[in-house]
Amino acid sequence: DQEEGSAELIVTPAEGADLRELLKKELQRTISIQQVESLKKQRLASEAVAAAE
């Protein structure tokens, strides 16, 4: 049982590099989505303030 589990964790350097690239892209995508969301919130907040004045 243990051998099977550890075998799954073996990653060749090339695969590791690919995985890192994928993770980096995924992170960047997530970060940009978060940035867009926070920008939307900021804009909504400033619009609300402008409407209130």
C-alpha cells in the first residue's frame, strides 16, 4: 500500500517544471480575478459615495 502511494508522488524534473508553470498561470489568473473584483467593489463604493453626496 505504502509503495503505491509514494510512487504517485514521483515526478520527473520536466513534469515538475510543467506543474510549476501551470500553478504559476493559475495563481496569476486567480490574482487578476481578485484584482478585478476589488476594482469593481472600489468603483461601486465610489459610485455609492458620489450618489450619496
